[in-house]
Amino acid sequence: MSDSDLPAEYDLPPAPAATGKWNVLSIVAFVISLLGFNIIAVILGFIALNQVGKSGDRGKGFANAAIIIGLVTIILGIIWGFFGLAGLMANA
């Protein structure tokens, strides 16, 4: 059975093609993650990832990178804070 034998109701809509236009929010989220505003970068990264998925714009990599950098640095900051607090408590 070939594709032309299938009824029209089984045809899937084509995926949105990349327009060549960059999603500005994904770039902003990436830059903010590099500047250290990690919670804001993660939130903007998720919003940009949603926008890229709907519009088909470019910038999915920047949004993913902003989310990853933001989450990793938040986790490392929490770990560093626990070690710092444990060191202060040990000296007290």
C-alpha cells in the first residue's frame, strides 16, 4: 500500500519550516544565563522554547543552552552554599 492509497483524513499537516528568523527571546535568555541571572534565564528559556516550537523560528539551541546553564549554575550554587554553611558551622 503506498502513501497515495491512504484517505485524505490520514494526511498529517507539514511541520513548520524554519523561517530563518531568530527568536530574540532565546538569545536574550542565553545572554542572561551567561551574565548570572539564572532563574530569569531558565524562565525565559522555557518561554522561548515554547515560542520556537509554535512558530518554527530558529533559536532552539540558545533556549536549551540557557535552560541548561541556568539550572546547572543554580544547582552548583546550592551545593556551594551548603559547603560554605557547613564550614561556618564547623568553625563556630
